[in-house]
Amino acid sequence: MTPLDFVISLGLISVAAGMLGSLVGLGGGVVIVPVLTLLFHVDIRLAIGASIVSVIATSSGAAAAYVREKMTNLRAGMFLEVATTTGAVTGAYLTTLLPTRFLFLLFGVVLAYSAVATFQRRRAAAPLSVSSDRIANVLELHGEYFDEAEQKEISYKVTGTKLGLFMMYVAGLVSALLGIGSGALKVPAMDLAMHLPMKVSTATSNFMIGVTAAASAGVYFARGQIDPIISAPVAIGVLIGATVGSKVLGKLKSHVIRLIFVVVLIVISLEMLQKGVF
């Protein structure tokens, strides 16, 4: 394969990765890392560096649109980002203490459970109209957005902030330990624990993953693990895909987005379990 063919092929795949990442709030790295390592035989360290770039591109392409459409809950996102960052710092200290195989197995089981729980809520009831959560009420984490698919304004109340914070801490911890994106746990934390609508969970996750990835991108760049030949087509392709995905999300029914997310969770879970066993 010539360098030009490599760049074009990677760019086209990145468009699909960006679209999927923006729809489910996981970032394009879910697709980019396996494609680079298995299909193009790129070194895993360079693949992770490109994945970090793809997450920033996904967030840049989708988060801006979601914020403009008032689908992102900025207050909840910044509040939960504190726990995610703290977990990431903890994970950085624990990387040499815990066996990687055990972590892969644990993460795979957690994701499998999240997939089952998310699937069970595929026909979820209407958003909460009342919340007794003191933290959510004091910080005014509740919100509303216009659902294009439903053609109506949807108001929702936030609950379960303490459980949500714990799950976000675990998301940051796992992200640092395994070198993967934490969106796979961020969306279930907001959807299952805090009862945010699925679209709001996805949009807010897109906003949060960009903040987290931007913080670590400098480290990867300093280590020389961001190759412009790989990262440039990835960033451009993912940005285009994320922009398209942000326009599609509003038109889809929430249960469709939930089902897409469940499928992605199952794939990631099987990959993590495989790495833990073999």
C-alpha cells in the first residue's frame, strides 16, 4: 500500500469512526485503535496517540453542535469531570501495582453489565419531573432540550449524583489504567445512575471526553507517540464524521441510540474479556 492509499483509506475509516463516536459519546478511538493495529499493523503506542487525537476531534466536531443545540448539560459535565480527573490521577499511580489481565477482565464484566442494564432501559420511562437529590438541586444540574425526533421540548431532573460521581471516578481510573477512552462508562453513569435522557448523556459525554483527552495529549506528544502522517488523516476524517453524526443524533429516536450504544458496549466488552483471558 502506497502512503497516499494509506492516508486515503485511513481518512475514510476515520469518517465512519467519528460519526459512530459522536452518536454514542465514546469518541472515535473505539474504532481507530483496532483498525490501526489489526488492519494497518501500526505500533500500539502510535495507535493510542492517534486515538487521543481522534477523541479531541470527535469532541470538537460534535460537542460544539450539541452545546449550541442546548443538548449538552454543561453544569453536569463540569461537575462530573472533577471525579473523572481524580480517577485518572489515581489510575496513573496504580498502573504498576495491579495486573493488567485482571483489569481487562474486570472492565469487560462491568461493560457487559452496563450493556444489559442499558438494553433493559431501551423503552425507558419519561425523564424525571421531580428530584430530591440535594446536590443536583443546589448546583442546578437539571435541564431541558428540544428533541427534534419528538418535535417537543423535554425537561428533565437529575438524581443519583453520588453514584454518578463514583462511576465517573471509576471511568477515569479505568481509562488511565488501560489506556482507553472512558466514555463507555460515562454514558451509563449519566443514563442509568443519574437518569439523564440518552441524548443528553451522549452529548455531555462528547463534551467531557474532549476535556479529558486534551489534558493527556501533551504527554503523548512529548513522548513522540503522535505521528502526523497517522494523526492528520485521523483528525480530519473523525472531525468530518463527528460533524455529520451531531446532525444525525437529533433526528434519531432515543431507543435507537440506546441500541447502537448497547452493540458498541458488547463489542468492547468482548474485546476486553479476550485480552484478559489470552
